[in-house]
Amino acid sequence: MVSESRQRAAVEHLCDSLLEGRAAGTPGGKIARDWVAHQFDSLLLKPFYYNRSQTFWSNGISMHNVLGVVPALAPSDKYVVVSAHYDHIGTLKGKFYPGADDNASAVAALLSLAEMFSQMRRDSVGPGVNIIFAAFDGKQYSMAGSKHFVSSLPFAPAQILCEINLDIFGASLVPVHQRSDYLIVLGRNTLPEHLRNVVDRANRAEGVNLDIDYTFYGSDDFTRTMYKLGDHYPFAQKGIPALLATSGFHQHTLKTTDTPEIINYPVLAKRTRLIFHIIELIANGSNR
């Protein structure tokens, strides 16, 4: 269902020195953008309102979101948005920052999810609502990409049932308890009442069984602060239910040592399966 080898290949490609750390507005960032767009095309994702990308400006830099849609099996005006930023901090003072966990690992998961839902659509078994896959640019510029997406929505925010943002998604270096197969999920309180248990239900599906924590290492203050730092937050500010799924900061975050070798690929695949089931449950639950 989730190919560890393809996820590994995606992380390694995005971390190649040719991409120079994928800083927004750089040639390396453009290579990353074009590659993600090509992946969306190969998976037969539809453009978002006739556009594969959104161009916007921040700090005088031209930036680009990459967008793809798996339409609902039956006509629907409801959406789930799944996102991961593809930019990183680039090459600074001659030092190359690969950005494997932050955020190539999440882009790899995003592509796996797009593949699974695209196949579901071709098999005529779903999804129940439209699924938007968003690879955001400009995370390092105060979440410029997600802010632009939300501010330019061509439909009412209320039509988005949930936004699920994947950010720092592939390492297992700072377990919340003792298990390496863990995940931090923030924002459960933003979900409507009938979906509050959706993560737990998804975690029981097909033996996913991750160690889930709904706080940032047990601290209310850190939980509130961390929740405001990702591309889900502009959605939450518009009243859209929004979840952040993360494996947490670690000693390699924003360092030159954030390389593909630190990713736990079996756990990355397991986390991806969890997100798939969350999306599926939300999409199906909307029809109740």
C-alpha cells in the first residue's frame, strides 16, 4: 500500500545537492517544484481550478505552490486538504542544508497519499469528497504559501472539512514515550464533535497502531506555540478544522545533518498509512 522504496527515493531526490536545499525562489527550489508537479501529473491528479501551480510573491521573491486534486467519486462541493511544504533553507555561507526530515519526508508521504487516492478513484471506490494535495512553497517565509492558498480560495472556507498538514514527518529521534513508531497530532480540538475520535479510529485500522500523542511532549504552552508554526495554521485562523502531524524537532532540525540517513522509513510508511485512513474516515463521515 505504501512503498518504502519509493518514499526513500523521493527523499533522496529532494535532498540531492543539485537542488541546493530547495530555498524558495532559487534554481534548486524550481527543480523541486517541477519535480513535484511532474509526480502529480504522472499520478493523474487533476489541476486545482485549471492550475497545477499558484504563483505569488513574498519578500520580493516569486514563489509557487504545487496543487493536485483527486475528485470525489460522486459530485461533491466538499474538500479535504493535505499539505506538506517542499521548500527548505537552501545553501547558506557555502553550507548545504538537505532538509530530509524538514520536509522531504513529508513530501514523500504526500506523494504516497496522492498515489493511493488516485488509485482509489480509478478503481471507482472513492473518495467521498474532493482531496486537494498541496505542496506549499514559502514555509520559511512565515508560511507564505499556505497563507496565499487560504486567502485566494475559489470557494467558501466552510467547504473544507479538514486540513491535514505534514511537517517534519520521517524521523524517530525524539519519542514521546519509549516507542520509535510514534506521531504527534495537534489540533484535534478544532475538529467537529463527530470527528474528534477520527485519529484513534484510523490508528486501529489494519494494525497501524502508532503511539499517538495529542500534545507537544505534554506541555500546554509548547502545544499552543507549535500549533501556530505550520502551514495548517492559516486554515485554522479561518475556522477550518486543521491538524498538524509531526514527529517533532530534534538535533538535526535546520542543520546540515538533516540527511536521508536519519529517516526511519518503515515508520514513515506507517505514519503515511495512518493519514490515509484519517482522510478516508473524514471523507466518508461527511456523508452521514
